[in-house]
Amino acid sequence: MRHISTTGQLHCYNEQGARISCAGSGQDAELRIGAPWPDPRFSVNDQTVVDQLTGLVWTRDANPGQFPCTWEEAFSQIRELNQEKFGGHTDWRLPNRRELRSLMDYQQKKPPLPDAHPFFNIFLYWYWTSTTAAIHPAYAWAVHLEGARMFYNKKNQEAMFWPVRGQGNGLLAATGQQSCWDSRGKRITGEGSGQDGELRCGAPWPGQRFLAQDGLVHDRLTGLVWLRDPGELPESITWQQALNLIHKLNSSRFLGRSNWHLPSINELESLVDAEYHSPALTTTHPFTGLRDGYWSSTTSFFETDWAWVLYFDKGACGVGYKADPTFTVWPVCFSEKE
């Protein structure tokens, strides 16, 4: 599997939030799809921490700014850290949405960081990313360090920031964002801004990312194969009904395949193109019948009777109450070459 890591989820839970055996559940913790985490995951060098999973280097202090600040102030303070050669480096930057999400462990909460991590001074609040919310360009994506939700905050509001440096080892793909916007939502050139649209960090996308064939769409970036028209499946079902539906698809060899699964939240998020909204997919995508909210196979460890959901109009990672028939399913499987 390319450009996707496992979520860290180790246990399975039913709709009521009780822990259950993973065998045959089809849940994230059973399948554990994506690059496995190295052990140890982090190596410490005085004021910096190398994430052995992604190759990115983070400040060990998760709150070098000490106080919440606006989005523009976060960029300004990081420039000051570079001028001061913080940790002996001058190339600190604000992480993009995929980079910040890569630290999240979906088997942890308050903070949702890997067990025995070496970071300190973690603030259980919103943390800025360098990625603007295309649906509202006066807003930027932020991740909450209580439970790992990712939503957008108005750029003139305040949040924390966590500097990162390096280009990584190629595991993380670029977000797709190519434009820059100021705090009023006005498009700018972005030169010297440090925004995601300027730096475009992460593995580049293939020129033609999606290939449609026989009701399927092959994602050439990740190697995943998605149902081309998820609109042909029921619109509003519970989380367990979504898992049951996947089992039925496999039993009937839907579209000639018996390896369908409900995607993890990392697999769903991998589809997002942060340059666009409604849907948050590249404009040349071949999908039809798209809806906004899709269940993932990943339970919310913050409240285990909830599960992670990807909102495709916005590109947000939120949660839904498992027992409510609120969201739908987008089946995924593997390319035969994977």
C-alpha cells in the first residue's frame, strides 16, 4: 500500500462501544491496512524528534509558541524560530494537513499520539496546519489534540502550532493544494508565505491519478481500487449495517471481487484533493453518485460508540454516532498487483 499508514487502532468495538473480538469484523483494527509503524517510532535528538514512520522532524516541544495565535501569527513565529536557528535548523515550517494527521494514533486520546511518544508541552486544543480550507479560503485546516478531529478554523481565530521540517521519506502524499490565500480568503501568489500551496510537500501525484474501468476506479497514487458509483448503494445506514453490507458484497462477488472492505479513515482521507471542495476531489475524478459523508472502519477512541467519518464536500475528518443511520459506504479493495 503506497502513501497510507495504519491508523494505530488495535482493538475493535461494537455499535454500543463495547470492545469485541476483531475476528471477521472487517474493522480497521482487524485489517490494519497501510504502512506499519516502526518500533521505536520516534528517535530523539535534544530539541527535535524524528518520526521514523514518515521521516519528518518535529520540535520535541509541541507548543513552542506558548500561547494560541492566529494563522498568520503562526507563520510569523516559525520565521522567528528559523532566525534563531531553533534546534540548530533554519527550515522549520507549519505542517500541512496530512503531515499533522500523520502523528495521530487512533487508539489514544487526550492526546491522540502514539504510546510512549517523547513530546512534551502538548496542549489539548486546535493546532494549525498550513493548508487552507478550499470551501472557505478565509479558514485553514486544524487538528484537535484531544481526539484528532480535523476541521477548519477562521484564520483570524487562535490555535496552537507545531513546527516540522524535512521532506520526509515519501510515505505521505502531497495534499493537492496548489493555491495560496490570505486571512481574508483572497487568493495571493504565496511566494515566501510558507503555505501548503507554495511548498506542496509530500509525494507528487501521477499525472492521471484515477483510471476508470468496469465500474471500478484505480487510484494510481495509493494502489487502492474504489467503487466508481457509490451512489448505487444505500444512502443512510448505521455503522454496523455498513460493515454488514461489505460482507454481502464479498459473498456475492460484487463486480467480480471478494476482497472489498470498509476503508479506514486514512484510506478515505487519501482521496481528498485540498485544492477543491464539493466534492474535495480533483476535478478530473471519474466518480459518480457521490454523497457527503462516508463511514470509515475506524472507531473513535475518544468515544467508542462513535466512528470516524470523511465529509467529502469539505474534506473534513469528523465522527458519527454508530447507531444512527446517518452516513453511507464507499467500498474499496486492492489492485491485483498490490
